[in-house]
Amino acid sequence: LLASDGTILSSPNDGLVSKNIFVEIKKNSFLGSEVLVQQIEKILQSSESGYLNGAWPTDIYNPTTLKRQLLTYTPIKVDGKTWYLGLTIPVDTLLKQETPIYFAGLLFLVILFFG
């Protein structure tokens, strides 16, 4: 959960709460961190839901290993303030979950056309 100024309001990593996401990314920079900062700035200036697909560290304090992730986000208005709720999931986890559905659909099509 992120405030519109970049303050982290809630995080699975308790050490990040009340810190500024931009400051933390800059202190622990990684390949592509400047691009991620630009994308987060755009999100915080928007009032629309959306997603980012990219590679960034799963642990900001250990930015040596990047992992491809999907971030979905949506703005939430509370007492005149806009917060942004985000959820990240590693893309490989997503693909593992989707693969059985994909193959079931493919099998159905094969049976339909050749069956």
C-alpha cells in the first residue's frame, strides 16, 4: 500500500513501512531501477488501475538478483487522499498456474477439430 507521495503504508517487509519507495530504490539501485522509478511516478500521478510487467528484486535490500514479476495496482480514495494498492506475483508462478488451463483448452480444440 503506497501513498501518493511514495510513502510505503504497508508491506510484507515491515522494515519498509513509513519509508519512501523512491529513496529506498535509489539507495539500493539495480539494473533498470531508474526505469522502475519513472513507472512508479507515472502510476502515482494517474487515477487508473493497471499493471507493470518487468524484472526487479524480490528483496530491495538484496538487489543482486532480478526476478520477472507482474505488478497489478489500483488507486483507493480514503478521506480525500489517494492510496495505491499493489500486488506482485512472480511471472513464473503465474505461468505454472496457467499452464494446466492452457493445455486443457488446447486438448479440447484438438479433440474438437480432429476428434
